[in-house]
Amino acid sequence: MSEKSFIKPSEDAPEHAEKKGESKRSLSWLFGLCGLFVVGAIFYFVRPYLSTATPPTQAEKPSSPVTSVFAQAAIKSDLPVYLNALGTITGLHTVTVKSRVDGELVKVAFQEGALVKAGDILAEIDPRPFQIQLMQSEGQLQRDEALLNNAQLDLQRYQTLLKQDAISSQQTATQAATVKQYQGIVETDKALVANAKLQLSYAKITAPMSGRLGLRLVDQGNIIKATDAGGIVVISQTQPIAVVFTVPEDQIPALLKPLHKGKTLVIEAYDRSGKNQLAQGQLRAVDNQIDVNTGTLKLKGEFANTSGALFANQFVNIRMQVDTLRDVIVVPSAAVQTGNNDPFVYVVDAAQIVSMRRVKLGTVYQEQTAVLDGLQADELVVIDGADKLREGAKVRLIERDTANHNAATSTH
């Protein structure tokens, strides 16, 4: 029994091994099918992305855009050299009108802000005290003149009696001294009369010069004194009128060069914006020292101001022509671009390719800039459209009106 049991397992072993092999083969087929399914799914879903990510060929690459610009040729021309400065208008002469005598202000005869001429009556002080003083002085003069006349008659009689030896010479000499004494008193009285007339004339306050009046500083009815600091009104001479402005010390050589040749420098006054010209005049004076605090030199000019456009203490922009550059390269100021180091312009060649050209700039006048180095005459420089350009960019030249329209369209 035991022997039969021992032999049976050995007989069943091949059958068990065969069943085990069939199970392994079934699992292998199942895993293979699953792998094929996964690979197919991945290929199905990834294929569209692989096709779109394929890089374009050289023929399919887009071409570089062409920028439309307006260009203008650089020219040779004469360009004036100006010095620009900030100035303040001042009256050519300014006077504070004050009273020379004390009294009540009984009349104000001027209109504030009006133009007056020298000698015009501005105000009047109560004249009665001065009239009385004049009457007293004239009365004293008449009395002393009468005494003088009587003393002179006595002296004539004494001189006649002295010739007849009827009077002593001492009496004649004394009478002569009395006459001289009265003559001195009469001269003093005449001076008192003249002073009283002068004080009376001061009761009428007149304009010492022609100019524009300011606002009234005292009203009618006030008691004013000659020692008052404020005065009655201020007169500023505005025709002609002056301007005071300063220039940096490094511009002084350019300023002095024409002055040493005896030239008269023309100055122009512009409003705060610097666009509207207010007046044209001449440089009149140069200060004799530089302000060490600001490093500037003070100058003074003069304008006729016949139109009355300038007022005292008005702020103006001053332009003064000191030289003229002859036959220099000139381009519109809009062509000049600002770089990290030096200014530059975009130059358009015959193939309509732009290149950056660094330039050395000179003076600027009325939207024209002088180029001292880096550019030749007749070379085309970009005026409009430079903000979209790069070195070596292809451009298309257009008319100015079209460029302005495109700029306005892009802005909107």
C-alpha cells in the first residue's frame, strides 16, 4: 500500500507540469495583447501632436516684415548758433513816488496801471499850510527890504555930511555896517520865500519819469509824511524795458567773441512755452564777475516794448544769436535718436536697408540740427518710423502724408 502510494506521484508529475505550462502560455498571450493595445492607444493619441510639432521647411518660414518709413536727405546749409537762457523782465528804471512834505492827501489824480508821462500830476497834499508859510516869508521880506532902503538913505546923508565935515567918520562907518546887515537879512528873507514856494510846489506830487503806474499804496484822506517808507505809487519804465538773464560760464567764450569784435548781439524773448516770440531787442551790458554759487554770468538786455507785451517781473525764455555755422550738414531734429552712449541716426542705402550711424551733433535751430561728424550730404536719414527699426532692417520709403496717417492710425 505504501509502495503504491509512493509510485503514484511519480506517474502524475508530467500531467501536472503540462497543465502548469499551459497556464503560463495563456498569461503570456494576455500580457502581449494588453501591451499591443497600450502601444496602439499611445500612437493614436500622440500622432496629431507629432505632426504639428514638425518644424517648417525653409520655404515655409515667414519672411521678415518690411517697415514703412519717411526719409529725407541731409543737406549743407548755414545754421545760426544761439545761446538759450532764462530771464526776468525788469523796468529800465523803477521809482517809488513819495511825498517830500507832510500833510493830508486831498487828491489822487492817477489811475492804477495807467501810462504816465514825466511831469503829470499824480496826487495833491493840502497846500494851505505851505501857502501861509509863503505869506509869512514874503511879509518878512517886505519889512526887511523897507529897513534896508531906510538904512541906505541914512548912509547917503551921512556921506554928504562927512564931506562937509559935519559928522564924524565913525557914524558914517556904523551906518555903512547897518546897511550891510540889512542886506544880509533881506537875502535870508528871499531864501525863506523861495523855500516856502518850493514846499508849496511839493504839495502837488508829479511823475518823475514816464512809465507804467502800479497799484495805489495810500488812499485819499490819509496823513502822509516824507519819512514814510511805502510811498504813494511805483512807476516802472516799460518803454523801453530791460531783461536780466544768466548764461553758464562755459558759454562765456562764445559770448565774448562777437562782443570783442564790436558786434551788437540780438536777443529774442519768448513766452514760458518757448514757442511764441514776445519781443526782439539788444544786449546792453555784461556783468563784471561770475556768481560763484551758480557758476553763471549775469547779462542785461533791452527791448523797445512798443506793443506793451512785456511786464516787470515777467518770466521769459531768452535766445541770443552769437555765431553762424557755415556749410554744415543739417538734418531734421526728428531724425536724431538717443542711444545709450551717443546719438545716432538711421541711414537708408540704395537697397533700402537701414544702418545705425553714430553722429556728433552741433547747434539746434527751429527743428534743424547740425551734424558735425558721422554723416555726409545727400544721405537719406529716417524721419518717421524709426521706433520700429533695427540694424540691417528692410524698409519701404513712403511720402510724409502717408507716414503721418499711419502714425495717427497706430496711435488710435
